[in-house]
Amino acid sequence: MPTSEKTTTNTVHPEERPRQRTASGAWGVWVLAVCALLTALGYWTYHAVETSLREIRAGNMRSLLDSEVNALRVWIAEELGDAERIAHDPRVAEAIVALVRAPACAGPARERVERALQPALREVGDSTFNITGRDGRLIATRYPDYCGRRLNAERFLPRLEPVFDGKTVFVPPFRDEDRVSGAPRLRDGPPFAWVVAPVRNARGEIVAALGIAEPVDGVFTSILMAARPGQSGAAFAFDERGAVVTGERFGALAFPNLPALDPRDAVILEPYASHRGGEVIGASRWLPEYGMGVALEIEVAEAYAPMHYLNIAFGVVFGALVIAAFAALGSALSFVRLRRQMGEVRRLGPYALQKRIGEGGMADVYLARHALLKRPTAVKLLKRAVASDEMVARFEREVQLASSLSHPNTIEIFDYGRTRDGLFYYAMEYLDGLTAGEILLKEKFLPVARVIHLLRQVCAALAEAHGKGLVHRDIKPENIMVCRYGGQHDFVKILDFGLVKQLSTPHSRDLTRGLRILGTPLYMAPERLRNPGDVDARADIYAVGVVAFLMLTGRRLFESADDLELTSKVLNEEPPRPSAVAPQPVPVELDLLVVSCLEKKREDRPQRVADLVEAFDALALEHRWTQREAEAWWAARAPGQPSPQ
């Protein structure tokens, strides 16, 4: 295809119209298949979004839980420090040691302990204390009914064993009935957590354990509630049995389905019934150093609220997809009927369009056939969306300038005109070949002899254009068509004269003022990047050098992440010699020729493209690319009749 427009493949040949109509009848099946594919894609997307939302919620729950645990650890560490300081206070220790020697629930020794502890307890803001002997009996307490009673030997007393080994411990909240045995009457009020420190006599022996109460509805609970998630969220502590030990539901089972879950270190994203009676999701962590765990819960409706809107959105999209499927199917059937009634051929003047073979931003290219001559033709049709006066003028100028050229290596223009609705088109020769860019995708780099053979033809075509005062300005691999033409192989045709500049006509400069930045920066000469309007034939010579470098080495002249970096390199960075990076030996004469074409200053380049033609002719005497070699390449790499390019 004689253009650099993007190619689309169509395997239906114009001679196969009955088969094409049969294929048209199957469009409905294709529409349904596409809809099924979109439905599957939608379901996959829905599942992916749902999974992502769950992962985000799990991450948020873990982060909140981390904050909660860290805050709790800091607070407990401070309370342990306060308890140790109080237990080590000489006045407190002496009073407790005296009471241990003569235990009594009332009397001077008991009052002395109360007086010693009162300032320290007021300072830390706690409401009560317990003093426990080594035998597990409460020696002193602010609640008289507990004095002299033993601590629960099964649940509470084992937690004090580390204290009598010299360690200060934190004991999570307990019900008094689980803490004290045999009391005639239990205390009213919330449960207490305890910070318990060892008390030593003058010889350093541990004689008792001093416990300082932490009301469960005080700082302890406020730390937990500070991290609760959302409006419906709750935070609580639980014991080894999974029972809540904070909040208004003290003693309720935190995880009703405990056998099926492991609440000690988990994020539970599947809904379950909470101790509050609602459907929730949660996260929990067991803290073995404190003998308890902490947990967060949030109601399912709030946790997965985005899923509700996602369901609505996907429902709407799916409904629209179903409607679109039926509408598309109906349109396809109507189109088939219309095509059967009107036929498949669209005419532009004497040309019958058969199929679209190329598509670009500004124009479409069709394979067509002349009504009388019957020869295959490529017709380029300007798109209606870009058919401004300036674009139409550009197309007319392109066809007029290109048709003024007669060199065999230049694309031949047959005709041009306008459609009945005013769109501009022109007809040109239909080529059987590949662009140089497509060949390089197959080969990576080309043999030296073939590069000389191809570029000699490019330069020969440019020599005629330059002789008539025309500069192509867009020489690149995509605009160099390598063809099987007139019985020859590797015959070159230069395409796309849309950016041609006519040096002798000021009107050309005005016409292309809005288009002068078009082109590919890699192939643009430095002077053109500096001033797009300051261009002469030596800009095409630079582009030939860039194309030669790519063909010989298989590498771009400059590698860059974006056009800005590429422009900087073209302007400032010295290009490598082809011989330094090519995967094949490059003759010195060819190496120097390419380097001279790539000079930053145009005064240092060859001044005429005719000089390049002579240089390539001389190189071809020693490095010949024969028709036999070219024919063998086409037979091996592009057998049969290729799709037009």
C-alpha cells in the first residue's frame, strides 16, 4: 500500500463477494460472541474489584489493630513502671512488710499501709489496691468482705506466680467471682484489670504482691475504643476462652463460632454473628505476654458499603450491554439486508472501492478497481472529521507535487477528485510489497549490499524531487516501500508527500505553518528541530543517514524515553559510527558516508543527494545485491501474494 497510514488486515478478497455475504450473515453470531466475552470480562472485573475491596478492608483492619495494640502496650508499660515504683517506695514496702508479719484486716498496721499508699494511688489515678501473701490470701484490700479470702486457685492465682519470682505483671480484667473465692458478698461496679508488683523486705526477699486496680471502663477501654473502625465498629479485649473482658457485654463470647475460627491472630472477612448479635467482620490478635487478645469488629453493611454501589453499577452496565447486544444484532441484520439490496460496491468517480486496506488519523486507504481499465488501485480518502480547508489544501498540494514527479522510484499518482458529499480523494498505484520498517521487524538489520541497493533508489528519487525544488521532509522506513514491481524484486517506491516543502514557493510555507511540526523527531535534522521552517534538501540527506544507520545496525540512532529527550540527543549528542555498533562488518567508505550524512551542521554534510547516488553506485560495484538474492528473500520471507502494505 503506497502510504504510511496504519494498516488493518482484511482477508476477504473482492472476487469472493458471495462468500463475503455469507460471512456478513454470521455477524450476529460474532456480536453475540463479543457480548459473551464482554460479560465474562465484566464478571472477572467485578470479582477483581470485589477482591481488591476486601483486601483494602483487611489492610485497614490490620492497620487499626496495629495502632490499638501499640497504644495498649505503651499504656501497660507505663502502668507496670508506676506499680514497680510504688512497690519499691520505702514507706510502702516497710508498711506492707509490717502487715505481713502481723496480718490483720483492721488495726494500726492496716491503716499504716493505707496512709503509705494513698498519695501514690492518688497520683496514678487508681481506685483500689490488693495486697496478696505468698499463700494466695488477700492480706489487705479496700473492700472489707475480701480481706482474708484466698484468690481463685484455678484462674487468678496462677497469674501471680511470676510476681513471686520477681516480675511485675499485667492481669487482664476478671470478674470478682472468678478472682476471689468464698466471699460472702461480691463488690458492685465494673471489673478491674490489675498491675501487680512484688514487694520485698530489707533482705530483698519477696513477701507479698501489691496489686493496683485499673477499672475496665476507664483508660483501658478508652484506648481500645479510640481505634474502632467506622460508625458501627467496636473494639474489645477477650480472654483465652474467647470471652469479652471489656465493655458492656463483659463475659459474652466474642466469637460465637469459635471452633470454626482462630480468633488469636486473624482477619475474618466472611460475615459472622458477633457477641452484640449483628453480622460483622473482624480482626483479632492474641497478646501472650498479657494473657489476653484484642479485636475489632465492624458491621458488614458498613464494611462492604462500596460493594452495594458496585453491584448497582455492574447491574446497570450489564443491562446496557444486553440492550446493546440486541441493538447491535438488529443493526447487523439490517445492514446485511441493506447490503443485499444495494450491493457492496461504493464508487468514487470511476473507482469501485472493494475493501479498506489502511487506516490513519487523517485518511483511509482502500483497494479499488478502475471501472474501465480494471487495474487495481489504491485510493486515499480524507476522513470527514479532519476535512478542514487546510487539510483539503494539504491533500491537493500533496497530490499535485507528487504527480509532478516522474521518477520510477516515486509513487505514481493517477487521479484525484471529490466525492458527491465533498470529501477529497486521490488514486495512486497499488503496490505489492512491504515498507522498510516492516522488513526490519522481520530481519532486525539488512546486509550491506541490500542497504546500498535500497538507499541508492531512495536517493535517486530524491534527486529528481530536489532538482524541482521539493524537499520531502518525512523520509523514514515507513515511507520507503520495497516492492515486487515490474518483474523486479526489491524495487523501491517513496511514499507520502504530505509534508513536502516547495523551496521556491512562499505559499508552501504559509500552507504548512500549522503542520510544520509534523514528522518523526528521530529522522528530523537538527536545524529542522531548531526552526521547522528553515529546511532545505540537506534535511532529507540527514534522514537518509538515520535510515542507513538503522538498516545497517538494527538499532535506532538515539534511544530515549520520550520525544523531549530524543530531541535533546539529536541536537547535542554525537551519533555513534555504524561500524562501532553494527552486528556485521561495515565498509569504511559506507561508514564514512553515513557519518557525513549525520553531521549536526548541514554545511558539513554532502550538499547534494546526487552525490549520494554516485557514492552508492561506486559501493555497489564491490557490494552487489543481485536479483537472485532479492527473489530468494521474497520467496522465503514473504511467499505468495501478500496483503497490501
